[in-house]
Amino acid sequence: MEKLATRDGVAGVVGPYTSATANADAKVAERYKTPLLVPVSSKEEITRQGLQWTFRLSGTTGDYAAVLLDLATTLGKPKTMAILNENTDFGVSAAQSAREIAEKKGIKAVFEEAYSKGSPDYRSTLVKVKGMKPDLVFMVSYVADAILLMRQSREIGLSPWPSSAPGPAFRSCSSRRRRTSPRASRPAPSGPPTPSGRARRPGGSATRRSSASRRRTTPPPLTSP
């Protein structure tokens, strides 16, 4: 950032990606009066330091937590929540936002732990989460850790009714899970064919449903924005 502002003489900078880097670059941008546009970094404090040359283009961890917890409370009435986050600027900020917003909604945080990213095994932590029996689990991770956390959660039987998470990682996990989930086999229809060629069950209507009907019966996954 300093090189761009002094030697290269750029008019402005777009980026960076992580909250830790954006937070550091914001101070350099202020020193050299170089506009810094933050497109994705979500740590709350980046734009709460009275800086005049840093501009945020995306939502904050508070925005993510508010949307996810609003969604969770439309699916039921959770009373307790566990928070599991990576020990980074992004993770700590998201965990704090989730805790504060949950308290306003009457949801008690019964477990909180920050982990070091890149660990090969999170089972011991997940077992502790399971032991607290939370109604809701709020995880904050990047892709590699998120995949491992979701896989190991299923291995130990940790499955509270919703699991919420900010960041793109859990969208990838959800998509992968949907692709790999086996479909239940359906019995072949019997009975005389209809004029369209589809078999009709005895005493019933044609077995084929419209695509719109099938879509209505599939619940949407709870993923991050």
C-alpha cells in the first residue's frame, strides 16, 4: 500500500480481501491521503476509526450476523447459541457481532471459542459444542476450515436445527453437500398408461409432477450471503 501511494503515485486503491490487511492498509491510506476502497472485508472497526480516506463497499460482520439470525428466528425460536470462529480479525469481529445481536433477540451464547485456522482436526472442539446442546451454531470460517468443520460436525452427530455462518465458505459446503447427497429411490409407477404416455397409479392421477411443484417441496439451504 505504501509503495502504491508513494512511488507509483496511484489515484486510489481497490482492495484488499482480508479484514486484517484492509485494517492495516486503511491506516497507510490515511497517512498518504490515498483513497482506499474496501470491496469485501467486513470487520466492523475498519470504517469506525474516524478515517477520511477509506470507503467500504460491502456489508459488515454486523450486517451478516443480523441477516443470518433474522433468518434463523423465522425457522423457529432458538434460545441458545454456540459461536465458533477463526482467530482472525474477520472471525473475532463476526463472533462479537453475532453475540451482540443474539442478545438483543433473547438468544443466549452458551459456548464461544476461537480456533487457529488450518488445524487438521476440530473434533475435540466440536464435541464440546455438542455437549452444550445449543439450538443454533454460528460458525465463522474460510473455505478450507469450513469444509472440515462441516464434515466433522456430521461425523460426531452435531446437528442443531440450523447452522448459520457468514462468508463464502459455507455456500461452497452447502453446494457440495447437495451434490453428494444420495437421492431416495422411487418405486416405478404401475397401471395403464395415460394418453401422454405416462403410467398412472391404480385409482390415482399421473405420477409425474411439474417442476414448479418439485421446487416448492424442496426447502432452501441455510447459507451465508
